[in-house]
Amino acid sequence: MSFINICRDNTDPFYRYKMPPIQSKTEGRGNGIKTAIVNLAEVARALNRPPAYLIKFFGYELGAQTQIQNDRYLVSGAHDSNELQDSLDGFINKFVLCGSCKNPETEILLKGKDSLERDCKACGKITMIDPKHKLYSYIVKNPPDTKKSKKSATATANVVGGGKSISDIAAGHINADDSTTTIGGEEQDGEFDEDDDLLAKKINAEVAQLKAVEAKDDDWAVDMSQEAIAARARELEGLTLQNNQFDEFGEWLLQESKDSKENLPSDVEIYKRIVELDIADRPETLQVLGQVLFDDDIINQVEPHVGLLAKLINNDEEFEKSLLGGLERFFGLEKPNLIPQIPKILHVFYDKDLLSEEVLIHWGTKVSKKYVPKDVSKKVRKAAKPFVKWLQEAEEESDDEE
């Protein structure tokens, strides 16, 4: 299925916020004619709004009766998809887009008894929603359930986990990598210190259990080496491996650039493929790109792909880390001859604002076996050490000047 920009005024092909276009079907005849919006639930999910808000909005805007019957969304009268899509633009402008930065990554909050606000997760601004529209009153009476989006963290988890919930710790939101080592320091095992407090011991046990369950995911990396692709092909012959979107994306890129990286599809075509596979909001996509976009001439190949990479990363540290993971595999496993050039290469990514100072320093001072074997990780980071040291010294000088 093709997707369209949530904000249709934005014609940027790299716009990362997409939604499926409205699909409608006319049913009945005469006075009983009605229009079924067959994919309203999917559109509502893309907008992060309850489907009931959208169907009510259509009713108010089109002056029609609306119904919800067994997950079927109906508007009385005959309305084509274009008319409904134009009406949806009004809903998006009034109830989705941030009033400050026009980003659709917002939540509706009910303040007090009858005040609605949009909380933007992109710029952090809170803007008021126009109370004049009829849907405003409906939302006040039927506010969105915000409980699902809020992580619960018990008091005990905060005490032992330094303000993090057990699920955060297990997901790796703090230093909980499988076997991480500080360069030039002591090896860290990522576990909490033993405590005589029984409650702390119980939480430690739960964390260990969660980490054991998720160990496979934590060590998983998208391997685009020829050996891994061949192994997956053999497994597919035996029907033992399900199709993987990242494998499909990576192998598509490799196939397109079989003879030379100059034969790669344009960034627009690559981004369209990413959207088709529904992986634009997945950090692993950057891991694939870090392995397959470049060859020995990587220093000169970064510039042509800055637009694509910046659009996908969007200043998100998880995406930066994933790009670094892909580059780590690229240097350590595919192109070890490039390891001496790592400081120059990282400087190019840093200079193009694709990798931030904080992420690079943290990455450069920790050895991890998440993407490559530990000895390879040490070798890559050792080569990167001069650049990381330069970043640290520049940061210290900046602090002194302030």
C-alpha cells in the first residue's frame, strides 16, 4: 500500500510521518445510501487518535449522521475518498499538528474540566486546541486514554534502578548491555551491586529474568555479509525462516548495487522502499544502511546520502547508535582495511550532523559485543580513539570557556 504525508502541505518525499490514504465504499441506495470508511482504524492509528474522533469529525464537517457498527465506520450519504481526505486535512490541522512546529507527534491532554491541549513530543511545546469546533465538546466528554502511553515505575524500582523502571533496565535504556567494557578501565557486567535488602534482591532477580528472556533480541544485529545472506537463502529453501523486512531491504540494496555503489537507487527511491516495508521508524533500518550504502570510498559517499540519513535519524539517539552499529559491522567485518581511516570517516559523519558528540563519546569509550565480536569491537574503538579524544577535549574547552 502506498502512503501519503500526514501533513499534505509538506511535499518532502523524506517526510517521515506517513498515513494510508482514506479508502471508502458507497453502500445502499436512495435514502439509505451511506459511505463506509474501510480503513479508518488504520488512519486513526497513524494519527495516534481514537477512530471515534475521526468519524465524529466527518459527521460534523459533512453535516451527516455517523455510526460505528462492529468496527465498521459509516457516514450517511455518498462521499468519495477525495472529499473525505480533504475533510481529514481539517482534522489534522485542528487536532493533530503541533501549533508551534507543525509536527504530528502530539497527544491530546485534558486539563481541568474542559480545556484541551496538544502536547508535542517533538518540540516540547504545549498548544491550545481551538474550542470553537463541535468535536471539541465531544473530546472533552470522551477524553483519550493516556494511561497506555505512560510507563508505570514503582517506588522500589526507582530506588534500585536509579529512576528507571524494570522494563527500562531490561530494554537497555541504562547501561545493561551484555558484557560492556570501559576502555582503559575495569570491565562492567551491567548488573546491580548485591544488597542485603531483600526487596532489592527480588528486583535484581526480576531484572535478570527479563534480560535472559530478551537476550536474543539484545545481541541481534542485521548481518548483511555475503555468508549471512547465503545462510538465510539456504534456510529459506527449507522453509525454516520467515521473511524479514530488514533482510529484504538490505538484499534489495545489495542487488541493485551489485556492480558498483554508483548503481544504487536514488535516495528518493530508497526512502520509498523503506516506507513500503514500513521500517522508516525502526532504528535497524540505519543499521542496514550503514553496511550497504558505502564501499572503500566512504568518505566521499557520505555527502550524497546526507538528506536520506538525516531524515531517518531525525536527531534520535537510538537511530544514531544503530547507524554506528552498522558502520561497526562494515569496518570490522566487511572492510577491515578501512579501520585506520575511522577517525576521518567519523569526522565526516559528525561534521554533517549525522552523529552527535554525546553519542560518539559514549560509543567510543565502551566496548560491546552487540553488533560484532568483542575483539572486533575493541579494534574498531581503538582506531576511533584519537577522534573521540578530540571530541572530549573540545567539550572540556567549551565548558572552561563558559
